[in-house]
Amino acid sequence: MTNVFNSGILLALDIGSSGVRAALFDESGVAIRGAEVQRTYADSNRDLATFEAEVLLEQVIQAIDELFCTPASASVRIELIALSCFWHSLVGVDGAGAATTPVFSWADLRAADATFELRAEFDEAVTHARTGCRFHPSYWPAKLQRLRKEEPQTVSRTRRWLSFADYVLLQLFGVHTTSSSMASGSGLFNLATGDWDEELVRSVGISPGQLPEISEQLSTPSADTQLYASRWPQLRNARVCPATGDGAANSIGAGCYSTKKIALMIGTSGAMRVSFAGDAPIRLPPELWCYRANHERVVIGGALSDGGGLIRHLKETFSDGSVNERQLEQLAPDAHGLTMLPFWAGERSTGWNPRARGAIFGLSANTKPVEIVRAAMEAIAYRFALIFSTLQSFAPDAELVVSGNALRQSPLWIQILADVLGQRLALPKATEASTQGAALLALEAAGKIQNIEKFCVPIEAVFEPNMTHQAIYQEALERQQKLYEKLYSDFGVR
């Protein structure tokens, strides 16, 4: 961080599923000391499936208010505004821009039936290669199909369909476009053409005109947007950069911008990704997705709906304080005798089963709460191992870099991941990778920095794998897969 203000100051916003962060960066991409705030949503125990658009927008507004109340931010003039936001969100708006629906997140699983309808209608291997997305309730096609059948009145009064990032930029700054990054996480984006996929768009009962134009151009906030103009005079001359999906921003902020590094992140959910400049692959393994960081960079990976959110839920369930990090560390690998499928919030990678749910097999009267939590940490690591085995084909011999608050708070979990994967894991010093990544991509788009790959992210710690533990975990992973196949082999979702 730096205390010196350069001539160009950038405001970076990161809107996640559990909170909002706001921070200032100088024109070289260095965070300004003392100019950062974080707001955690009050209802943090929610299921994360839906948000009220106006309530979530107010959280963003308050985060900006709080940032500009810090001594380091009070008198600055902002030149650029960068936004990172959770991928896959969907919200409808009317002709005046008011929300007609809640914000549907990746965790909204009500469109399971619509998912199977789409799989029956289309050759999923073809659409997967075209859009980078499987048919799944987390994406727009299934969500829109469900809404058309179950809430036709809502659909009829909706003029446009947006991501929540688009909604924020529309409400605060009068920006009417979306970015290729946000569009690519919808399931309706054609990776080859860089535009909406008209066949899929029309199949779910909407027209291309109901979707925002995709643009990578920087925007000037509308003078008609009174909130931004009167409330934040620091933003009066700022330009708005295209929004970035949170996963892409996180990877870039953690220093993973080529096939030399794979990013492994666990926050509320989890993901493993490789990002690089170039075109999307012609075909994708069924386990993985492909999105865009911007019009020049793709992101390939897999995502887990359960991560730190599941561990937090389990610890809160055992609210007598019987589970802590020290007790978890004292358990030997797979010593609990449990086999767990960590699908409390549903499954995405690797099987993409819209009806998969969590399971714990092997419970007895002697099972302790600490054993259940430890089993969950290991079970999530096994799902990452399955993603890693497929993702390696795009980034052979890559270094693995970990990030996310859930991992930063648990060195034990990082070690479990290193042991399960049999790989050395590096933990960077950057504590807020998503805001950092959004800032770097915005500065590159504005021509302030020539290439983000020259930005160095220092490493704080390295975790070496214990290969004796890896052999134990490999047997446990195979046991988990056998349970998965017994429960879900009849769904035929591959």
C-alpha cells in the first residue's frame, strides 16, 4: 500500500454474496492505505438464493459513503470506477429501471426441472462449447425458462434482463451496457461471436432487445443520475469501466493471469480457475466452464457451491463452541470414518446435477461435531481434486495459488488441500484479491498500465504437501465418488 496519491485515483467495488468492499487505488494499481471499507450483509445466515435488489443496492451505496468518510478518501477526485460482482445473477427491470424481480443468484435452485427440459431440447455438448456453460439452475436459460412458466405476469412487465452489476451501474451512473465478462457468466453468451446467443435467447422466451448491449468501452456517468452527482462529488469526472465477474477479478488479483498459475479460491463458495489471454477452446470437458475476464482474456475452471459457507453453517449449528481450529488440527486425515457429499447448496462442478444434495454417511452415536466439520473440509478438498485433474490439461505444471477469506482464516484447510491435491500451494499477501483484480483490469482498459502481467503479487506463505496424507486422502476420495455414483448415477447428467 502507499500513502502517496498519484494524479489518477481509482475506486474499486467488489460486490460479493456475503458483503461489499470498496477501496481506492493509485494509477499503478497499488492500494491506498486507509482508503478501504467492508460491509457484511446483516442477514449473513440467509440461503444466498435471492436478494432484494434495492436492499443490496443500498449496501453498495453505504459502502461508498463510508469509504468517502475515511480521512484518506475525503478530498480525492476519482478518475476511474471499477466493479467486480458475483457472476450468474439475474434481475428483471421495467421501463423506468425499477426491479421487477429479486436478484436471483447462483444458489437459486428452483429451476431444476427447467434444466432437464433444456437438456432434452438441445445438444448440451454443442451449447456448452458455444457458451462455455452447462444447463444448470445457476445460469440464466433455466432461470428464465422457470420464470416464463411459473411467473408469466412478472415476465410480461419486465422490459430488460440484467446482471446485478448491470443494475448497479444503471442505477448509480446511468450506464445501460454490460460487459463481455458479466454476459459470459449468464449462459446466454456466445464465446465465438462475443455477443448474445440468439438461438438460446429466443428459446427461453425473450428477445435480444431485452438484453443490454455488450460493450468494452469506458462510460461517462449520465448527468441525469442525480444520486451520483450530488452525493459523491469526488466521482464527478470519473469514467466507469466495464464490470468484471468476481471470479475473474479474484484470479487476476491473486496473480494468476496465465497458464503458469491456477487459482484456488474458497470464500462462501469455491472455485478453481486458469486465466489467460486468447480465444476460448473449441470444446470443453463437461466438468468445466469457460467465461471471459474481458474481451481479451478467458477464464476456464470449475466451481463449488459449498465452501466456507458450509463450514460456517456447521460451526454455527454446533453453537456450543465445541469446534475450533486447534481441535480440527488434532484429528488425523480421514480418521472420522465419515463419507460426505458437500452439496448443501447444490452441485455445480463436476457433475452439474441440479438435484444433488448434501449427505453424510457413516454417522454413529460416537461421532463428534469436530469430526463432522473436519470431514466437510476434506470433502470439499476432494471435489477440488476432481476439478484439478481436468483443469490440468489447460495448465500443465502450473503453480497453485490460494485465496479467499475462508482459507486465509484456516491454515489447516490450506494444508488439507495441499495434501489432497499432492501439490505445493502458495498464499499471496494480497488480502482482497477481487478488488485488486478489478482495479488492474480497469487500469489496463484505460491505458494506465500496459500489461497486468507485470504486476507482482508477493507470496506470504507456502504449504508443502504431505504425500503420506495424500495416499490416505486418495482412498477417501474414491470412497466419496462411489457414494456419489450410487446416489446419482441414475440422473444421467453427464
